[in-house]
Amino acid sequence: MSRTHTERAHHERWLEIDEYWTPGRMAAALPEGTRTAAPEFPAPQTELPGGFTTTLVKDPAYSPYYRRAGALFYVREGVDRRGSASAITRNGILTAAHCLYGIKPREYLTNAAYVPGYQNLLAPLGKWPLFDEPVVPDQWKAQVNHAWDYGFSKVGLGGTNGYSVLGDVTGHFELLVDRPGIREWDVLAYPSVTVPSYDFDGRWMWSCRGDFTRQPTLNTIGMDGNLTAGASGGPWLVPGHPYANGVESYSTDEFPVEDFSPYFDSDVLSLYQKAFRS
């Protein structure tokens, strides 16, 4: 079967990232940190924490739901790093802006591979190289503001053979914005720092389901949870539904059992459309 020039170019890029991201490199990649200093100006709206449930996801690659999420491996400043992400279109992913465009230094990631259903150093569904320059809010580039800590990237052809379209293999989540009434989320991610009773090591997908807790700053939201570094970029999903309504952005020492996301509003939708309009 003959291949087009575009298919051959995508395949060559897939060969590069498949060769680079060996199990050993994936194991050694540094988890992207989520814990930051507490916000300086808390918003007045708060609610008492309602608890959370964090469970190990077994064999995510074989679930039509869980395989839409995965690990994100990339290089910045010559250092191998990893975070979390999810398929949000047939050929694109959603993750945190600080994974795509770093806080320090202020530069884009390179040599990036999205691995859906990643489990214990294995890529059962294959790898997809990020394609073209990722899209993050201009406000994120200008200043570190977690209200803008979201971004999108196209992926090329990949999988186990280097010629597969992401959505054809995994499906994808749908973007859901401007829903202030949502008060519970299920976060899928790869936390990498162990906390009491949870042996997080970055090799396994975890599901953290929690309730709304507070609005710490304008256009950010919090939920009960205990995710750690490496969870950055994991989707906040409406429980039981394939709708992404947030993304794992940060946690703080002041609130150790809470996780925070940008509030998904029309600006998120506009950026989504910019990223995938062509």
C-alpha cells in the first residue's frame, strides 16, 4: 500500500519519538510538579470539603472510557519530563499549559509523545507525537496565572504502527464549558509522589473523584483530592460522562487535600477552536 508524503512524514516523526521514549526513559522522566504556594488573594466563595475517593484504574487501555486519557512525555531544558493529558478531538489532546509551555523556562516542550492508557512503562495502544506548535492562552505566556493554565495540541499519526489516527483508536472526550452548577469531578491522572495510603509512582492511572471546595482566585476552582506531581494536565471529567470540564493545574501546601483547575469558560472554547479549526 502506497503512502502519501504527509503520512510518511508523520511516520518518520513517530519513529523518532517511539525510539526515544523507551521504558527506561519513561521511568526516569521527572514528574511535572503541581504543588505551588497558596494564592495570595483568596476569593470569598468557599464551601467545606466534602471528601474524595481515589482509586487505581486497572488496565485503562482496555476500557472505552479510560483509554481516552493517558500520560504525556516531553523534554524541556534537556530534561525528560512527564505529565498527564487526554484526547479531546480525533487528532488532539488537552493538558495543562504549564506542561506545554513551561513556567521556568518560558518555552515550549519538545520531543513530546502522548501515550493513552499508559500502564507500568508500557504503551499498549502505542504513542502519538505532538504535531505543530501547541496552543496556550496568551495570558499564560505573559504571566503565570492558573486561571489560564490549559492548552491544546494536535497529534500526528501514531499508535503501534505509526499510521493510526488517535481518535480512531481511543475515542475522545468532549469539551464542556460555562457550567457553574457542576460540583463534582472525576480526575484521571498519573500522580508520582507517594502520600499516606497511596503509593503514587507515575506508572499507573488513578481516578480521583471529589466535590467542589472553593474558588481560590478569579476563574479557578477547587475540589477535594490528593493528587501529586505528574498529575498535571489530567482531565477533570463530569462523573459518568465523557465531558472534560477542567484540567489538573496545581495544589498547595495550605490545602493538601485539594486540587485546583482553571474554570472552563468561553475563553477555553475559543482556544479549542483556534487549536483545531484547521
